Amino acid sequence: MTTDDRLRAAGAVVWRGDPAAPEVAVVHRPRYDDWTFPKGKLKSGEHPVAAALREVREETGLTVVLGRALPPVHYLLGGRVKRVDYWTARVAEQGAFEPGDEVDELRWLPVDEARSLLTYEWDTGLPAALTAAPLATTPLVLIRHGTAGSRREWEGDDALRPLDADGRAQAVTLARVLAAYRPAEVVSSPSLRCVQTVEPYGAPARLEPLLSEEGQDPEKTSALVAALRGPAAVCSHGKVLPELIRRLSGEEAELDKGELAVLHRAEGQVVAMERHTT
């Protein structure tokens, strides 16, 4: 999340059909008489990923799964910079579109036709970004556990050190973010702080000692995670994740506590990665 003075919004370029020739959803807002992609302002304390999911559902009736992050859009509004974070999104559940005061029309169009219909120049780069990399991707979410107090001050077994109050709040935010990626499998280090980090998501976590600080083995740990073929979330430690990310994606990344990296995979290869704080 950001602490600067920019206005924040989030949305998605929702697609359906053949990933090589998709149709995308464009909406009309009667208040502004414009055509744009589904998006809206973040609520107070809301994570951009969760906001994108909510705004798409509210404006189109669609439940979606987010894919790759697209380049954010910036423009001036009332003398302030507004940032809109966008993702690709595929339809997971087709709800009924109901015209309303905010959005009164929804059109599904080929990418080129959608680009021509868009009102704002700053939106017109999004269709090209949509098709610049594979659309049909599978998310692998790698999570560093939330804050858990001081290791030095904890007197018991370190594997039993729990999340602190901030860590529990991070876990709640994380559950809302994970909902955008719908991991069907959750795998965690057996350490309590890792288990508690993914617990609010609601899916039972499979405990794997290879994800723990004590039991990690760079080659075996990466093989374990690489074998997860469907949408998955993995929770581990700061001493495990950098090497795991490097082996899986070729990227160098050290995650802060409560931070996550989303690796988008196509045909077994990581085609994009993004990071989020909670």
C-alpha cells in the first residue's frame, strides 16, 4: 500500500474466449458518458488487488480470477495524480449484468474494436499490454509469513512463535488478496507463524518441512513447489523464499514479512511476477 498523496483506484481488463483472440469487457458510465474498463476507487484501507476484484463484480456482475499485472495508468484529476492499477482477468463465474447509475452498458469486443471505443487516451495502451504476454496463466503465490514479534524475546520453540497483532492483520488482508487468485492448494511451512498467515483464507494448508527454515533444501524445496501445477499458495520464511524465487523465476527478490510474490506461469514457465505488501 502507499502513503503518498495520489488518488488510488483499481480495475481489470476482463477477457473471455480464445486467449489468442480474446474478447474484452468495456463498460459505459452514464455520469461521464465514457467508455472504459471496469475500475473504481479503493475504499479506506482496501488492498488494490481486492479492490480490482470488487469493482469488476460490482460493475459487470462477473466474478473473475486475476492474471498478470498490467502497466498502471496515471492522469491528473482535480490537480492530483490518480493512479489506476490494472490486471488481466478471466471470467470465473458469469453473473447477470444489471444496468445501473454507475454503469448502464457492457460490451464484449475484440481487442482492436475495444481500443477504438475507449474514451481516454491513457486507457488505449492496455489492450496491447493485455496481449503482450500469455493470457492463460496459472498463479503461484509465494508468501513470507506475517510479523511475529521478536525471535530473541521468544522463550519457547521458535517453530511455535505466533503472529503478533500486526501479523494477524496482515493475514486478514492476505486472505482478501488470495481470493483474487483462487489458489486451490495451500502449502505451508509447519511453523505456527506460517500456518496462521494463511489460515484466514479458509483452505486447509498442507504442511511441508521442506518449506521450514530448519528443513529447507534448495533443490528439493524448489522441486516441491515447481510440482504444484494448479493455482497454489505457498507460505514460508525469509531464509527460504529468495532462493526459491530465484530458482523458479530467475528473479532476485527478498520479501518483507507479510509480503507476497505472484508468479504467473504458462506451460510451466514463469512469464510474469509481481509483488504486494499486506
